[in-house]
Amino acid sequence: MKIFRTDDGRILQLVEKEKMKDWDAEMPLLFIGVMKDKRIPMYKKEFPKKLVSEVEAYLDDILENVAIPKLIESLSSPLLEERLKVAENLLELSKSNPDQLKIALPHLEKAVNDPNKKVAKLVKDAITNYHKAQRRKQTAAKRKKLTALRKKMDAIDRDYADGKISDEDYLKEQKIYLKLKRVIEIEETLDS
């Protein structure tokens, strides 16, 4: 176990880097992803900044010296079974938690050219799932903006009906709303 200590005597334990070398190729990346996405924000609330910085440095060290080399080694292994297993695991990961692939994306894009068509297809599908998830996030943000704009348009509709705003101003606002709505419709159609 890797142990981090605070000045007030508290202890934080993480898996030792050497132990991770025995894990499947994608597992150190998963570990780092979960730590950075879920644990580090919690640690920032509970532990001193110095300890959190040490943990982040440790995670960067794992990424550089264990996770990425292990993934590259597995994806370029002469053993088809190993490459196939990693590709299948990455595809499953891309379905359940595609954001975890972000760290490995540059290396996965190289694996798309694998001589085995099945491995190449699995990796390509994992990358596609990642990109779809990112597009869905962007569309969700636009939909949120559209909802706020719809509320604003309700007020503008009332003002227009009451004669408080001109035809030109009303059409300008309506055009902004309709353009955003159309963009979202197109993006959602492409994701289907």
C-alpha cells in the first residue's frame, strides 16, 4: 500500500504502483480515472492541499510509468488473445463509462490499425462510443440552454403580444431560439 499522511495524523492509503503491474492493461487507467473524477474532489474537501497534491503527483506517476506503458504493451502484444481481451474490455468500458477512455484515446487511435480486423473493430467501436458520449454531453448542455431560452421566449412572446417590443426585435429573438432548437434536433438525429 502507498500511504499518505497528514500533519494531524490521518492516513490515506492507495494501491502500490508495483501491485498495479499485475492488473489487466486497462485497470490502472480505470483506477486513475475514478480517482481523478470522484475521489480527488472529495479529498480536496477533507484533506490538506499538500496531501492532495502528493496524491495527484502519485496518480500522474502511475499514468506515465504503469498505465500507459501497460496499455501500449498490451495493444501491441504479439499475442492475439491479449490484444483481443484488452480491446473487448475497452469496448465494455466505453459502453458503461466512456469518459474513462479519455486518457488512453491517443493510444487507442493507433490500435485501430491492428492487423487483426476484430481487434481493430473493437477498438474503433470503443472510440466511437467515446465520441458519441461527448456529443451527447454537448447536446445536453445545449438543451439546457434551450430550456432557459424557452423561458425567456415566453416572456418575449407576452411582451410582443402586449406591443412592448417591435416585430424586428421579436423575430431576432425567435430566430436565435429556432436555430438552437434545429441544431439540437440535427445532433440528436445523428446520434440515433
